[in-house]
Amino acid sequence: MLVSYKWLKDYVEIDDLSPADIAEKLTRSGVEVDAVQSLNEEITNLVVGKVLTCVKHPEADKLNLCQVDVGEEEPVQIVCGAKNVGEGQFVAVARVGARLPGGMKIKRAKLRGQVSEGMICSLQELGFQGKVVPKKYSEGIFNFPQEMVPGEDALAPLGLDDTLLELDLTPNRSDCLSMLGVAYEVAAILDRDVKIPEPALVLAKEKASDSIAVNVEANDDNPYYGATVIKGVKISESPLWLQTVLMNAGVRPLNNVVDVTNYVLLEYGQPLHAFDLDRFGSEKVVVRRATEGEHIVTLDETERTLTGEHLVITNGESPVAIAGVMGGATSEVNNTTANVLLESAYFSPSTVRKASKELGLRSDSSIRFEKGVDPNRVAEAGKRAASLIQQLAGGEVLAETVEFDELSREERRVDIMLSKINDVLGTSLTEAEVTNILSQLKFDHDYNDGTFTINVPTRRQDITIKPDIIEEVARLYGYDNIPVTLPNTSATPGGLTTEQRQKRRARRFLEGAGIHEAVSYSLTTAKKEAYFKKSEGPRVNVALPMSEERSTLRTTLLPHLLDALSHNKNRNVYDVHLYEIGSVFHTNETTITTQPEEKAFLSGAFMGLWHEHSWQGEKKPVDFYVVKGIVEGLLEELHVSGEVRFVQTEKVGFHPGRTATLFINDEEVGCLGQLHPSVAKEWSLPATYVFELNLQHVLSFPTNRVRYEAIPRYPAIQRDIALVVDDAVQAEELKSVIVAFGGRLLRRAEVFDVYQGEHLEEGKKSLAFALKYEDPERTLTDDEVTSVHTKVLQALEEKLGATLRS
């Protein structure tokens, strides 16, 4: 909302305050002022000039030589290229030495051999945006519509001796979308009165009901409709003061009738619409819902298709306007209009909002109707507009506006105790102080037994409950005056939850291992996730997705990680290792009625080399065991207690022979392995390895307490064994037996070799283990170790059929 400082002075006495002062007070009271723009800040030496003669430049067909009276003894010669410059015009002239917006400095120049002492200006050159300049002057120089005095300052008649305050309004402050609304706000802050303009109407004897009738069929959508008839108007260009007011507010002037409706919209915040009565099509206004598929050509010359949800103004047969949004082209006011039907109505905010959104039309009118206009200003704004049209366009205003009126104008009542206000604000305001604040706001109120009964004026649609009143008191009392106190509560030391600590620990471990964190969208497509699922179950779909690629909540993190790998590969980055901690979403409902289950997952994706030592010429590509080692290290870092097992398995989207499921205490918590070649091909990736853990499940297991162990003072004894077993026997099974029978002396058992081939029977394999025996309190003897080692070998043979390889 752009607020003119000069215009604001018509309603509130603020001569003693600068625009910057007003901006400061508004901002401190909660109505933020984004910018204060002085319109003449960059303009100097701009005067009114009269073009005495205008002839073609002897050396250039597109240039004119103008002798211009600028209030001096002799006229000055100015070379001008505008097509619309002509003799007898009063124009804005930038003299030699003048400065214009954008840093332009006017110098004496010679154009094709002719001296030019200044510049005849267009409105765009004076800082007006092209979209608000009247079409008459959009391509060429501006000339004043009335006689002026050559040499006088041109800033004032052009409205450039003004300052604009740009308000950044919150959605609840729709009252400040009008000059009167801002005036009430400023008056409340300064404790001053507001001067309301009084319509000066001269009514004809003829009644409006003799020319028009109003029939509202959708009274819930349109509880008030007022039709004023003005006959015998003369359409012309608006006076300069009105045009400059509109242009400064960002509105393009059109003609004196339409400009008045826009002026009153800015002044009252009440949208109006003027129809050409002779082109309206009937003597009856019918307001109804549109029929399905009905068409209307709007003022922007666009044909629009309507639905039964849209409210339209009709002539009894066809639509002539979309209620509250935009008028129709067939009945617009133009240069031939003689009789005007002036509409002032109240339309339901939800109805206007729906039509505006569905039709892609957002106008100054719809913005105000969507937020709710003041029901007590609807008819008043119509009278104000009729009065101004009569003054500027002539004509007779017919008596007795034709109305349909079921509009509630009742003020809201809010009761609040003085003690409640003080308790919330932490103040000690007295009854007199709060009474004074409510009086500044122009809120009628009573005070009895410690309670204020407040009648909120209808212009303040945002005030409905007690906290709203408390906020108003705080604003006017001054946020800076509210005492600052510490909460009188017991202090609680800050800290991380167990889950937060564990997630940080996981991140530190993975990043320490050289894996980079990725952060991706929670939204994906069902197509991408289908590569990792046997069948498509219920999903959580987005009602209004940004795009097809972001249409459903993810159930796995892997597709987005593969997208990241593919993105890097396409840019010639081949060694990439990524992880992500994020949420996945599951539901069992086909039609969602409850919130989906959200779980924290941890996934990783790896391609290329794991490490490369160029000096030694060593290269280590990522493989299954690299990923398995990372997962084992992570679980160890998180101190997860319980038996950890990796079981070979087959999963959708994974390589059938290089995939394992991770179990903790026989509960499945994740999987890891190589991506299936067909899936890797879909993402154009080389051999890729991934893992995915249900982190929420992993963190639910108890953790081992970290205990310090001293460095052993006594030597350990190591025994290596090579065991021949059936192919079906897993190394994990052998290790479990070794650990179980190794007792307290066995400190470690690790696989260091696997062999299949020559000198072994078919269907057999050899697994070599390194066993470390140690006692922290003494030196072990060979006999002690041999005794334990023999038990281990016997158990392996009895339980798994393992024999020592000869």
C-alpha cells in the first residue's frame, strides 16, 4: 500500500511531523513502513514551459525545433523528438543544469547543428512508471490539460512535491488498505481527530428506481447491493490533481468517471464499479451464481469461462461483471457514455477469493473484498463517488439509490478485565490509561467492576477476541514502554536428547570416514521408488503438488541419493560417497484420514574408488565389504548392544548375490549391498553400493556403557586356524561358535582368508581365522591356550562339521 503524505494531510493534522516521523511512529506501532520515497528528491530545475512555435528540424525529419517560453525575457530553443509536441502546449521543461530521476543531468547540447537548451519531458522521464502513465502520454511528452504560468515550478501540479510511504501490511490489517484506514491509525498514534469527507450531492427529482431495478438471488454471497444512476455525464480526461494522485498510488488514469471509482477505492477501501447504463442491456440488475460453462469477456479483453462457484452481475440474461473481481468489456464506460450505473456492493470474501484464484485474476478490487471491507462504508463510498462524478463529469444523480440490503452492520463486543491486560503485558496500567488508549482508537467502551466492555468498529475486521484488544493496547501504549523482566520460573539447563546426540555421533563418524552428507526433498514420485518395492501399497500423495516429480511423500531415501550420484557423474565426478539422515513416511490407508507414520532413516550410496594412493599406485574401488565395514563401524560408534548379524538375502533393486540384511537381536533394521545392474542402468551409474538403516529402530536398542580398559601389560598368544566347511556354512556361524567356546581368554576372532578351488572337494571351502588369547592379569602358558583352543576346534567339528585344513 502506497500512502501519499500530502493526501494523508487531508484527513489528519500532521503538518508538525515529517514523513520520516510518521513512518517511524507507524512502524513502532506495528504497521511496518518499508520505504519512504520523496518523489522530488532527484529532480531539480523543472519548470512549466509554453511551446510558442514548433517546426521541423531542417536536418532531421524526426526532430522538432521548439521555441519555449520558460518565464524569462526570451524564449529558449529546445530540440524535441516527440511526435505529440505542438504549438500552444504547456509542458514540463527541464532547464540546463537540471537533474532528473536516474541521475540524468541536462546540459546544453547541439543536435544536428541546432542548439537545444533543455528538455521537454515525458512522464516516464520524471519517474512515473510506464504502466501508470495515461495511454495518451505513454509515447511522447506530457502536456498540461489546463493553462499554466510559464516559469513556475512544475513539481507541485505534477504531484511530485509529495512523499510516499510504502506500507508492508500483515494480512490482518486490511483496514490500512485505504487512506481513511491509515488516517485512523495515524490519528490513534497521535491522539488526534480524523476528518471524514462529506459528500456534496445535488439530487434530481427523478428516482433511480424508475431507471433500474435490483434483484439479488445469491443473498449469502451478496448481502448488500446499491445501484446509483447518474444521467447526462460528460466523459473526459480527469483533472490533473486526480491523475497524479492515482499515478502516485500505482493506478493508471482512464477517464473522469472510472478515475473517481479508483480514487474512492483508495480513499475508503471500498471497491466500486461504473457501468454504461445504455450499454448495460436492460433496466434490471440481477446478481446470481454463474451457470456452468457461461462466458464473459472482461475488461482486459479476455474471454473467461465461468463455473457455478462464481458470482456474477447480470442484466437479467448475460453476465456484465464478475462480482468483486473485474467488470465486463460490453458495459464499460467509454468516451460515448452519457448515463452511468454506479455499483457499490458487499461481496462475500470467500466467493471473491475463489473466483479470483480460479480465473487467475487479481485486482485491487478483489484484494480488498477477499480481506473483508467495512460494511458501514459501502453505501457511504457510493455517495462519495457519486458526488465526485457529479463535480467532475456533471450530470444528474437520481434520487434514492436502489438497494438490496440484508447486510449486518453490528459491531463486535469484546469484554476484558483490566487485570487481564496487565497480566499479559506485565504492566501496571490504570483504568484511565487504558480508557485513553481506547479513546485514541475511537473504540466506544464502558468500564464497570474492573471490566472493559468494548464495541469494536466495523472498520477493524481484525479485532474479534481478547488478545486482539491486548495487542491494540500494547501498540498504542508503546512496545518500548513495556517493562523487560525475566521469567519467574525454574531454570532448566539446555542439552541434547539421546536421539539428537546419537544422530550427531553418526554424522561425525560418517563424515570422518570421508562420506559427504546429502539433503534432499521429502517429496518424490512413486515411479522412482517402485525400483525398490515388490508391489505398490498405499502412499501419501500431495493434494496440490509443485510438479509430478514432487507428488508423493517418500518411503525410502535411496532414489534421491542415486539422483545425486547421477548428477555428479554427468559432470565428470566419478568417486562419490554420500549419506543422508531423513524422514520417510508410511501409511496403511488408501484414503488418508490420519497422519502418516514418520520414521528416521539413514542411507548411503557409493560409487567409484574408495581410496587411491597415486604414489604407491594403489587403487581401492568401493565393494560390498567397504560398505559392510562402514555399517559395522557405525554400530560400534553408536555403542549398540545386542547381537549383530548380516544375512545374505535377495531384495528388489539389489544384486542377488551381493546383498545382506542387517539384524540386531534377530530384528531386521536395514540392508546393504550392490545396486542391481538394471537399476543402476536406469540412473546411468556404474557399479554402485548402498545401505539403508531404520535409524529410529537402531537407536531404540540399549547402548553399551563405554568402559575404560588399560593397555595389556602381558603378552598375547595368537593361533591361526584354517577350517574346511560346506559352502552353505557362513563365516558368521563359525565365529559365533569360536566366541562361545573361547571363554574369557579369547579376546578376538577375525576372518583373514577365504579359499575355494584346487585341493578342496567340490562343495567345500576354507575359511581362515586369527584367534587372539590374552589374560590382562598374567602371562598365559601354552598349555592353558592349547586347552581352550582344543575345545574350540572340537565344538566347531561337532556343531558345524568343520575340520582343520591339512
